Amino acid sequence: MDGRPVDPESAWSGYAGATRADPSPGAVKRPRSVVVRVIYNRRLRELRRDVMSAKPISLTRFLIQEQHAGHINADLRLLIEVVARACKTISTAVGKGALGGVLGDAGTGNVQGEAQKKLDVLSNEILLEANEWGGHLAGLASEEMEHAHPIPNAYPKGNYLLLFDPLDGSSNIDVNVAVGTIFSVLQCPDGVIEPTDEHFLQPGVAQVCAGYTIYGPSTLLVLTIGRGTHGFTLDREQGSFMLTRRDIRIPADTQEFAINMSNQRHWHAPMQRYVSDLLEGKQGVRGKDFNMRWVASMVADVHRILTRGGIFIYPADRKDLSKPGRLRLMYEANPMAFIVEQAGGAATTGRSRLMDVVPTGLHQRVPVFLGSRHEVETATRYHLEHDSLPA
Ligand code: AHG
Ligand code: MN
Ligand code: MN
């Protein structure tokens, strides 16, 4: 002993006890140094176990466990890893901001007539480059490319199709508000070697995986492979996504809605009635007050709903009758619907289940109602009741 007082409650109290214990009759008396070492090693094992059980597991380990459990195959696991790696690169570019020279307009437009930001173009390039040569894909499609992109013959090909919105919420890039990436994975139809647009036109229920990353105060990846929705936080020092929210659940009821209210005058009748009832709060038919939030980055608005509930709506309106809604079915609405349903929420077009919509175009738009199940059902009911009224 070194003369220091021994704290009997301390983690190391066994050290002191070892010298004071009254040995039971017949017990073999071991030398003090051996007893100390045995107690020390045991305590070390306990500490290591405590540390390991408190530490979240990495995305890699999570995916390997899912593969061992027979929930995904090695190709899908590696594909998700490649997408996650590309998103880390985008996260770094977003984080550099003005210092990386990535802010502002690219001076180009995409096929949908929208002005592209530098980060839209850069993120698209990063995802394309990372996924082209991996060997897990037959083709890719993106918001920023008019047509599907088959994997070049120089690279090995796989059986999956990847769709993505490389940078969601582009209007927020220059104002330092959260943006993200949304992706969806489909199976390439049997026998198709060079997929074209038509091979991507599968309903949302056919998705085998969907996810989004959000580049905010922290970078998060939210993922589903059809067995719940799980959240991972990027450990920037380690460079790994770590599982920080297993099996996310969206509360069925809510008092929060997300919508761009500036479009109100363009809305159709059932939307007018639904939102006006929300705004009447306690005094109206809903009997409770509602709060409103609108980030204008779908990833951020959906992420809030996955965290504390809510309903997100981008309805069809009369502003431009050639566009049935603002959001794109294949790489915005469908993946978010899959993620939300797997978290116990609901997603509709205002009239029917979103993931049942049979797509007709790679960039087709769709009305979106998603989030807390009971509230989505209520908003949908307003539309169906309106439809059943005599003309
Ligand atoms: P993107 O930046 O990929 O074009 O998507 C923007 C989308 C979505 O993220 C958001 O919910 C919505 O557009 C915002 O629309 P408003 O500009 O009407 O608010
Ligand atoms: Mn988007
Ligand atoms: Mn985008």
C-alpha cells in the first residue's frame, strides 16, 4: 500500500478488501499480488464491457449484422456503403461553404427548367463517380440528369438501380440552412443489361432501400431496408456513420404542420378547408391549436417529423396546372414515403397511398402528404370527402 486512504466505495475497493478480508476456513491463501492482479483484470474487463455497450455501432457493423441476419445481401450492403461514402464527401463540400468556393449558381439549368447551384452539380458528380465503378449497379438516375445513366461497359455491373436527389433544398445552400441528399434503390428487372428510363419506372412499394442524409449542425444518415427506419450520426473525427437512433417511431398524432403557406391562393378546395380548420385551432372543429414550420428543405422538414411528429404537405395546386405538385415521385416522394412508413407514419397523395402510384416518367411530380399517421389520414379524408360531393 502507498499510504493513501482507500475509498471503500471506489471501483478499486476490491484492492483494499483483498488485504482485509477474513479468509473462510480451509480457503487457500493466495499471495496478495495475485489477488490484486485477478481483481484488477476482472475490473478491467467490466470497464471494457461498459465502454463497448455504451458506444454506438458503426453503419458498417449495422449492415454486416443485417447481412448475417439474412435481411440484405452483400451487394446491397456494399452499395449502401458507397452511397454513404459519397455523402460524406458531399458533407465535407457543404461544410466548407464559401471557403470551398461551392456557393452560388452554376449558371446552368436542369431538365426541369430549374437553375442549378454549384453544389447541385458537384453533388451529382460525386454520387455518379462514386457509384459508377462499384459493381453493384446496373444504372443510375438523378434529378440533375434528363435520362437514366447506364453503367459504362468498362465497369462491372450489378443488379440494382439507384435514384437520387443529389442536393435537396438547394434554395438554402447560400443561406447556410440544412440541405441533404435523398436516394432510393430498386432492383433492375431480370434480363436487363442496359437499363433505360422505363426500367426505373417502378412503384415505391418495389424499393429495397431508401435513405437521406442531412447536412446540418451534424451530418445524419437515415436509412431503411424495409425493416424499420434507423438514424446514424457522422462522427467527423472517425469518418464513420454511427447508429444513434435505432427503430425511429413517428408519433401518430401531432399539432404541427409544414406547408408553404405562400401558395394558399392557388390551392384546391379540400386543401383550403383542411388548412383553414388547422388555423382555427382550439376554437374550430379540430379542437386543438396547431404550430407551423417550413424549412423549405424536404430533408430537414421530414427529419423534424421523424424526431417529434408532424405533417408535411406539398399539394397539387392551380399555379401551374401542367405540374401536379412540386416534388418528384421517384427520388423525393417515394424514398421519403418508404422511410416514413417504416417509422410507423403514413404517406399519401392526398387521396391514395403514395408508394402505390405507378410512375409514368422519371421526373414526374406528385402531391405529397406525409408524417404522423392520424393527421395524414385526416388530411386525406378531407380530399376524399370533397371528391364524393355531387359536382
Ligand atoms: P430541390 O432543391 O431538390 O429542387 O428540392 C426542393 C424542394 C424540397 O426540398 C422543398 O420541400 C421544396 O422544394 C421547397 O419548396 P418551396 O420553394 O416552394 O418552399
Ligand atoms: Mn429536392
Ligand atoms: Mn435537388
